[in-house]
Amino acid sequence: MTRRLAVLFAIVAGSAVGNLYWAQPLLDLIARQLRTDPATAGWLVTTTQLGYALGVLLIVPLGDLVDRHRLVPIALAGAAVALGASALAPTFPVLAVTLALVGVTTVSGQILVPLAGDLADDADRGRIVGTVVSGILIGILLSRTVSGFVAGLLGWRAIYLVAAVVSLLLAALLARALPVLPPRTRLAYPALIGSVLRIVARERVVRWNLVLGGVSFSVFTMFWTALTFLLAAPPFSLPVGTIGLFGLVGLAGAIAAQRAGRLHDRGLGLVTIGVAWALVLVAFVIGGLGAHSVPLLVIAILVLDVAIQGHNITVQTRMFQVDPAARSRLNTAFVANNFLWGAVGSGLTAVLWHLGGWTAVCIAGAVLSGFAWTVWAVGRRGGLRIAASPGNDPSPRAVAPGGRTAPLIDTDVKES
């Protein structure tokens, strides 16, 4: 796994997952042009995330069954077709359907993350996975800025046409760059999908991490969806291009959080998770106080994104340690779970916005953050530890290529 290939994985993964978020800063604009209200337009985010969860569940496990050299380009080509259909959607219901198909097909990033874990050596796995996951998170954040800028110049449909072309170009590039790899399992497809559920049922640590990952994605989606409504309404009344620029603040947070993978490699994974949840709670408090203040909102965005990105990188890397032979399936459980929670978060945002606006969203986010911190605190000394699993070396350290020693399981004893 070279640095150049890791960076390419990060670019492709970020571009792919950005397809889910083009609409987020454009909800008010889309609502006006397709003759619906902004809160109803918010369900476009929910629909896309539900489609993504389905695509992750049905397609990503194939990474353990078929050659990813072929699987990733095919997924990118499928996403290009769905994006083109979204650009041409004549009505709101048609757009909701085509964006659901975008969600189903734009899963190439989640195939590349476990592939990066497979290709990395033990000493660098946290750093490599952190690089690729940071690409995904940066893609999520940067997509808002790019979408707002393109829509401000050419209209909201243009961003979907541009994204379709980019997906096709990346498909051609990866068809040449990806190594040919043998399958990691010979299970039949129905058994492969069923094994995702069996891994979750078998591994307590997986269930703990799924709860933490799901809540983090839910509050992340709540914040950013509601922020679009807040900035488009008085007293701000900002145009879509300016709203998109707020994504650049979150981008700085994602870059800062990239060091979370290195903290995991040093055995500080659980500590990082606990600190992250404390920061998420602080971010929602600051955001609630900043309902009429751009500087406070900027601080809240920065704190939230540093916390969420660092948290997700750490949790996802820890998930990959549970069973190295099933990393694609573990990633399936993690990402599908996250986007189901994310869909709940975006749907809850529409309800909360009707009930109490920005204040109601921030209170709900703070409550969920406190719940997640409690889950972490209760499970820290037992449920969150990673024990040796089938395929893991039961010893605390293993020899990596080049003779280096590397932690193979979380050194949580140091953290307790």
C-alpha cells in the first residue's frame, strides 16, 4: 500500500460519498424550483441515506467475495448513471427516487476502506485507514462548498451532471490502478449477507461500536441539515453559494482529525472516543448559543467536525481489528448502521425544525451526545475492548514487514 495509492483511494472515496450531499446546501433552492417547502425538501437527504444504507448492505460485502479490481469501477459507473438521471428529474418525487438510486450505487468508497486495511501492514493500518476515511469525511464537507458554488453559477442540476462525468473518469482510472486480488471468502452470496448479521450478533464490541457510530452520524446529519435551514432564513438569509462556504470550516476540522488514526496506533483509541463525545456536546451548546452569530456557528462547526471525524476514524479502525478476514462485512455493518441512523437524524431534523427550529435541534443533539458519552463510559472497561478473534494473532503484538513490531489489537489495558 503506497502513499500514492492511499491518496488516490481517499480522492475516489471522497468524491463518491460527496454524491450523497450535493443537495444538502441546495434544499431551499430545490424546494422553490420544484414547488415544495424546505422542510419537505429535507427528506431528499433521508431518501439518499436510506438508499446508501441499502447499497452498503447489498454491495459492499461483495468486496470479500469478488475481485475489487472489477467491483469498484462497476459501482462508479452505476453511480454516474443515477447522477445523470437526477440532473434530469422533472419533479420532486422523481428526484427523490433518483437520489435513492444514487445512494444505492455510490458505495465505492466503502469498498475501498476495507481494501486499504487489507493492503496496509499492521504498524500503519490506523494511519492508512485514517487517510482514506479522512478522504470520505472531507468529501462530505467539501461537497457542500462545491455544490453551493456550482449551483450559484449554473443551477442545482449542473452539479449532478458534473458529478456523473467525474464518476466515469474515476472508474476508468481505478480500473488501471487497482491491484487484482483473490476473494477472501468462498461463501455463497446469501450466506455472505447473513454473515454480516452473525458477526454483529457474535461480537459484543461490534455492537457497542455500532451504537456509538450510529449516534455520531445521526447528530452530524442533524446539525448540517438544520444549519442549511438556519442560514437560508432571516436574520442570515444567505444565498446557496455562501451557505456552501461553511463546509470549508468543517474541512479544517476533518484535516485536524486525521491524526486520530495515529492515536489509535499508539493505543489511545478509547480515550479518543471519550474526548470526542465531550467535544460534540460542547459543539451543540455553542451552536445553540450562536443562533444569531456567525462566529459562534463557525466555532461550533469546527469543534463538531474535529470530534466527529476523529471519532469515526477511531471506531472504524477498531472495527477492522475484530476479524481481518471479514473487513468488508464489518465495514458493511458499520456504514449501513451509520446511514440508517443518519436517515433517522435527517428525518428527525424536519420534525424538530417544525416544532422549535434551531434551538430544538441543538437541544436534541446535546441530549444524544450525552447519551453516547454515557454508553462509552459504561462500556470502556469491558464492552469496548477488542479481544482476539478468529484470524487475529492472540498475542498483543505481531511482527510487521521489515521486522517492525506493531499492535495487532487495541492496547486498551494502557487506557483503563
